[in-house]
Amino acid sequence: MLEHNKEIEKIIERNLTESSSESEIDKFISDLKKVGSNPIITMKIIVKKLNIDFGKAKDMVFNSSAWGFLYSQPNPFNQEFLDIVSENADQVERKNGKVISVTYKLDKDSENN
């Protein structure tokens, strides 16, 4: 069993099941965050509490009102990097004006020799 502080333990004791509403689960996740739980610990608690797989728990936490902001914001460093590497790329895929995929054909020099 994971070690938790007393506030987290109180929240874990709540009656929460797979059939709980999205808003009940969201409040549960938010309350865990308020008392010091991080996203990974929250996912582990959700897995055990709701008897679901880790991927589904991850989606619940990432889409929650408590943690969603961390995972919904684009990382400006990633976009800046993609803009630079796209300049000489063999193929560039864009969505809404932003580079989302860059392809380099690594074997093209060997084709010319």
C-alpha cells in the first residue's frame, strides 16, 4: 500500500466507484491535489479505487479540472524546435499553422552515391 498523509487517506476513504459520475471523480481528483497529491500518486489511487487500468486513470487525471491545465498547454519550446528543424525537412505536416510532424529521409545521401 502507498504511504499517504492523513488528509489523502481521508479522501481515499470516500465512497467512489466505477459508476461514480464524472463530476464526482473530478472533485475526488481535485481534493487529492488540494491536500498534496501529485498526478502520479493520484493516478495510482484512481487505479486502485476504481479498479481500472493505468491508461484510463491517466486520461481521467490529465482531463481533470485540477491537472488538465498542465497537459493542455502547448510547450513553446517544442514548437520553436519544430519550426527550426522543419526548414530543411523532407516532409512537414502542419495543423492550424503549426508544425506537428517533421520527416527526414536519412538514407537519401546513400541513394545519390
